[in-house]
Amino acid sequence: MSHTLFWIAAACALAYLALTARPASLMRSTVKTASVALLALMVLVAGGPLLLVLALTLCALGDWLLSRETEATFMAGVGAFAAGHLAYVALFLTLDASDTGRLAAEWPLVGALGVLGLVMASLLGPRAGDLKGPVLAYIPIILGMGLAALTLPQAGMLAWVLPAAAAFIASDMILATEKFLLPPGHPALRLTPYLVWPLYWGAQMGFALALT
């Protein structure tokens, strides 16, 4: 059953890739949401961690909200994703293999995340308008998810958690650049949707497979 759910989720993710640059529609929102919601169901059926089910479910909700493409649903979607990241943080830190002492050994990556956060805050803050508060609050939350991933060993299936976290962070940074930094009509806007989606869904898939 869990294998079937995975392949249906993957099919939805592939189908959404063809829809990602299209205008908002019920079909587009449904396909996008299903691609992650089915991963959550897969983890639940397989008896995976409930915090992982919660994180994936919150992200699926965020997918639905962001796909509606209004300012109100964008803010709600940011909130859903922030809650999803916090669920991931709780999941990573409560795993038996987690060791916060690894952060000292990984200080170059910790420092890089700090610099990335400062750069993104300095770029996005002046350009986010009424969304400045939620956007600036979101940055340390997603970077906190990256820090929590660094507490896990780079061995076995857990070795996939850090690359998945990096892909998730990259997808969010590209999405923020798309929404707030690139002017309308910029040539890069034809490419960014096709970068964001594979990175994002690949991250969710990585978490689901590594931690189930």
C-alpha cells in the first residue's frame, strides 16, 4: 500500500511540473497538494513518525494555500509552512540519533546558514511590503530546520536528511527571489518555477523516505 501511495504521489508531482507555470486553478491546486498529502498518507500507513506525518500535512496545506495566489492565502501558506518546518525541527531533534554536539563540528555549515539568513533578510525586508513581518519571521524558522538536520549523522538513510533540508531551503530562497526580487517580465521568471518544484518535492520525498 505504501509503495502504491508513493508512486501516485510521484505521478502527481510530475504532473504538477507541467502545470507549475500556469495560472491558479482548482486542478492545479489539487494536483500540487496531493503530491505531498499522499506522502503524508504513505508515512502514516507505513507506521512512520507522527511528527513526520504532521510536517508533511502542514506543508500540503501550505501548498494548497500558496497555489491560490492571493495575498491572504500567501500569508496563511507561509504560516502553514512555518509550522511544518517547526514540526521537522521537533522531529529531527527528538530522534535517538540526534546530537546537538555535531553543530560544533559542522561550524562552516552553521556559519553559512547564518550568513544566508542575514543576506536574505537584508534583500527581502525592504521589498516585502506588508508581508515583511511574516517573511522575516520565516527565515530563521527554515534555517532552524537546516540546523536541526545538521544534528543527525551522515550515515544510512539519515544521510538523506541534510541534502533534503538543503533542497528545501534552496527552493524557498528561489521562491522568495521570484516573488519579491525579480521584476515582472524578468527572463528568469520563465525558469524559476521549474527549479522550485523539483527541489521542494524532492526534499519532501527525501524526508519521507529517510525517516520512515
